[in-house]
Amino acid sequence: MLINPNIATVQTDDDMADRVYFQPLNVETVSKILAREKPDAIALSFGGQTALNLGLELERSGILKKLGIRVLGTPVKVIETTEDRELFKQALAKIGTKTARSFTAGTVEAALAAAKTLGYPVMMRSGFSLGGLGSGRIDSPSQLKTRVKEVLAAVTQVLIEEYLVGWKEVEYEVVRDCDGNTITVCNMENFDPMGVHTGESIVVAPSQTLTNYEYHMLREVAIRTINHLGIIGECNIQYALHPSSGEYRVIEVNARLSRSSALASKATGYPLAFVASKLMLGKRLYEIKNTVTGKTSAFYEPALDYLAVKMPRWDLQKLKSSDHHIGSEMKSVGEVMALGRSFPEALQKATRMLNIGANGLSIHAHDISNPMDEIAHPTDRRLFAIYEALKQGVTADEIHQASHIDRWFLDHIVAIYNTEQQLKEHRLDAARLQHAKNGFQRHCNRYADKPDRTANSE
């Protein structure tokens, strides 16, 4: 049975469920449906943030216990730990996993006291919310007072934490069965550093700028954390990673499938939702067949010889008074994914796929009068602003200083610009055409000799 008020989704097709309820997702309505249908169990991990919040309410109100309904997969207590910022911080502290310095607050006064202790600017996040509701950088007490009042009208808790400006944002998709067998299926890296919501940022899978030590260190932290929490099924863990010291902070764990999970599944070919559903029913990873080979098990970590670029799409131009700046609260309405042998190739493909009148970074419909302002204060046109800044003679170092975007990404955009200039200035021949169409994979070897950091530097 499926309870989903969204008639536009494929989940509500006739062949996807025996019975579909187009009803509001609230405790009163769902309780009546559960009492009528008398299911043995329910699954919460496939319905996003709404399903998790609803499951917590059903548990707290005693409805699940009264009707004898169990929750498949990750236990409700674990979901509550991942959603409650204070419980989450306490749980990770027990195993020495690093989280951002932070305080939870349920009132304006408590939030102001926390921000005073940490020092401005601070990052404000809301608990039990979808899409980074109300979150963002706070620069003053008056701004904090206004924002906290708005958020606490919708949720019961806010988190005031240290502002990790310039740190990379990295995410791992993790799968675990009831026996504790755990794998990391995919890791992803945001083009934009901390401060821009993952849903608002270009995301690259697998990560491109991490050292071997950083990759395996974060993988080990992910497996240790997910095992400690007791996740059963699929989840993702989000990190902030310092660009030079390798120091990390765990930002959050989502005990559910998300938009990132869909990206990871498509990018790797690993059927995350399929495997997660089997694990929630009690199967072990080694008991599930690999859907690609049909012979081996699903107990493996995919290895890619290509990369995927996810690019968000906004429709802010439809709302005349809308603010085009992007941050930790999600405004994007969709996204595309492109595959390629190199970052420039996949980036250009994704740009064309957005269907916003752009045939690449150099041909777009935007009139960007002050590109450096849109780079320093991110907007939905930031990627095109970077290209326009290069056309105006701004260097990659200057763009890096203003945006904290990793030089690896910027150098590839510079290579796209340089290739465009060469094609304009020289006669097109086979070598130049091949160089352009291949995505000039080898133009930048900045990280070829980058030394791994030792464990002591963690």
C-alpha cells in the first residue's frame, strides 16, 4: 500500500502498488488508514523527510504500538537520533567522530546565547526539516533573532554552529544490513564549498580533489558512524573537509534515500532503492544478487572509469521579486546528470541539458554585468559568472579567493575558455577538434604529485 498525495509521481501508477491513498500526510489521516488496512509493517526510508517526521509522530503518539505495526529497516529510535541535532552530536561524540562546534536551541534567547559563545558569523540549521528550511549564515544578533522566530514557527529546534567557510562539502552513500555488513557505494563532492546546499550545488561523483588518504579516512569514518548508529538499509553522510589540513566535520546523516541517493544510483549503476528494500526485509548484502551480473552478490563497492556531474535547475525568473542568491536553503526545482570521461566534458553536457537556452558555458542567455559579485555572493548564475569573469581577464586565483571553489574545478573551466580562444584564433584542424571533443583530460596535472597526508595530520 502506498500513501502519497502527489498524483504526478510514477509511484502512483497502477502497477506500482496494490492500493494507493491520495490523502494528506498527517498523523490523523494516516492513523485512520493504518487502522483500516492493519499492515504488519511500514517503511519510512523511501518517503523523504516527510515520511521520517510522520513516522516519528506515529511512534511518539503510541499509534504504531497500539496497532502492532513495526517499522522496517532503521529503527525509529535511530531515526530520531539522526534528526535531533543534540542527540546526533552526543551519539557521534561517543565514538570520537568529529562534528561542528554547535548548540541546539528551542528559543530565541538560547539561540542568541549560543551565537555569542561561538562568535559571528554562525551557521543556523533547523531540525526535522526538508531542504535546509530557514538555514543559512547569520552575521548579527538582529538577523539571528528574525530568522530564529521564522524557523521556530515551523519546527521545534534550531542548531547554531561554527561557520565553516571555504571547507569542501563531501558526501558518501552508505548501505548496511542487519548483521552490520557495510559498504560505501558512492562518494560525491560539491563544486561549491560549504554554505551552499547540496541541492543548489553542482555535484561531481566520484570526488575529484580528495587525496587517497582523505578518501579512505572519510570512508572509514562513514562505516564506523553508520555501524554505531545502527542504520539498516541505505543512508548518506555529509562532511565538511578543510581544503588544506584534511580536518573534517560530520554535518549530518540522512537515514533515508534522498535526491543524492538517486544521483549515486544512476551514476554508479548500483540499484540503491532495490537493495535497501531487500535489506529492510531482513536480507543480508551477500544474499542479494548483483542485478548487473545476475551471478555475484550486491556486497561490492562500484569502481568508475568515468565521472558524473549533477547540475541543478532553478526557475526563479518566473517569480519577479524572488531573490536569486543561493545558500543553505534549497530553491532549485530539478536537476540533470551528465556522464563523461572528463570534468569539462560532463560539465558542458550538463549545461546544455538544463534546457535554459545555454549551449555551453560560452553561449547563454544571461546578462551578467558584475560577475565577481555573483561569484562572491552565489546566485543561480554563478557558473556562467565564472566564465564571464575569465572573459574579462580575471584570474583563477582571484575567483578562488572570492568563492573558495577548489582550483581543480576552476582550472578546468579555464581550460574550456582557453580552448574556445584557440578555436577562434586558429584554423580548425583534426588535432584541435579532437582536443576539444575529448574534454582535454590531461590539461591539468595539479594533483598528480600531491602527497598523501599522514594520519597524524587528521
